[in-house]
Amino acid sequence: MSRVPLRSLFIASIGNPGKYRNTRHSAGHILLEAIAPLLSTHLPPVYTTWQSPSYMNESGKKLIRELESYKRNDTLSTPLTLVILHDELEKPLGKIVVKRGGPEKASLRGHNGLKDIFRWLEKKQMYPALSVLRVGVGIGRPESRSPEDVSNYVLAAMEGRELEAVKRAATFVVDTLVEEAWGSEKGIPTR
């Protein structure tokens, strides 16, 4: 007898397209690419992945459209969790931060991509009924707090050790997703 998952997962990454695709602000996309090879062996058939083709602060509308389509075609009949992979400016490079819910549970910390997604979820009356798991990957922070310096920092390309730090986080993220889908007595892990 095969075990039935407790939840199905819609795993969405947000970031920026085009010339900004490999920047710190697109760490969510880079993380999704790192976990993708591991998902098929750890989570079948309980998930789908989606990478936002939009600029981060315009991700919500397209994400909702894809999420609604997934829900219409989901044959598992299990509760759904929306997993959002994103960059986390205030955390050290490669550190994973997992938060459940929206801004009423834990601050979005000024993250425009998350703000847009929750604005659309609420507009479509999907949230708070929908379970949401926010998985942020740390990208560090410049010493300066000026908006221009922060913008330049998050829009700079990730290379070498930064890419490796994000990729090393993949196993931990997959373990977190397995616990979400199949259940765990431990709850949400931290790293």
C-alpha cells in the first residue's frame, strides 16, 4: 500500500528576467534550479514547479493564473500549499528562512515580489484560506542602507561562492518540502 501525501505543493520562484536573471534578486530562481533535480526522487507525485517570467514586483497576477490552473487539474484531492522561493536581503548568504503565512504572520520586510503576490491572493480571495510557505534564501546585504546602494547590490550578478551557497541550501529546502507534503512531527525546520 502506498502512502498518500498530506498536501500537494505548488512551488513558485520569483526573481527577474532577462539581464537580471542571474542577480541576487533572482536567488529564488537559482534555488528552484538547484532543487529541481532532487524533487523528482523525493516528492513524486505531489508537486509542480513554476518560475515567474515577470519582474519580481509584477509576479502576483501570473502566479495566481498558474496556481488556479494547477488547482483545476490537480487529481490528488489533497490540500494545497503554495511555496514561494525568494531572495532574503537581511539574511547571511545561503541561509534559509522558512515562514508560514502572509504579512499578518511574519513581516514581508519590504519585499515587493511577496507584497504583489499577497495582494493578488487576497484580491482573488484565495488567502488566508490557502496555505503559504515562504522560503527565503539569504543574499547578504550591503553595508550602506541607501536605496540606490541596495538596488545596485540586489541587481548585481551572483557568481562563484554566492551561487554555490544557494545551491548548497537545496538539500535543506527539499527536506522542508518533503516534511510539508508528507508530514512531520518536527514542524518547519530551521537552518
